[in-house]
Amino acid sequence: MLIKQFGQAIKKRRKDLGITQPILAELADVSINTLYKLERAQGNPSLVIIEKLVSVLGIEIILEVKANIKK
């Protein structure tokens, strides 16, 4: 589910800025195929890829770490 939300957020922001997928891929220095897959929730991006995209798009992501402690 997280990848789907991320892909939707990237796509929405990209469209809001009027940037095409090829231009965003070039600006973020990621492959066009990676971007296609992410926007369709088919990819598994590394943190480096995520950082590149959010940096170019001017968006922020928040990661929450949840502990599952059994007693």
C-alpha cells in the first residue's frame, strides 16, 4: 500500500508542476522505466531513488518506524 500512495503522490505533484515523466526522470537522474513503475505501484524504490524524486518535486515524506515488541 505504501508504494501505491508514493506513486500517486509523485504522479499528482508531477502533473501539478506540468512536468512530463521523461523530464522528471532526467531531472531526478532516475531511469524512465523506474519512474513508470513507481507511478503504477509496480516498483520497489531504494531510499536513494525516493530522495532524488522528492527533492526534485519539492515534497516531503515522513517515515515511521513501528516497533512490534512481544512480551
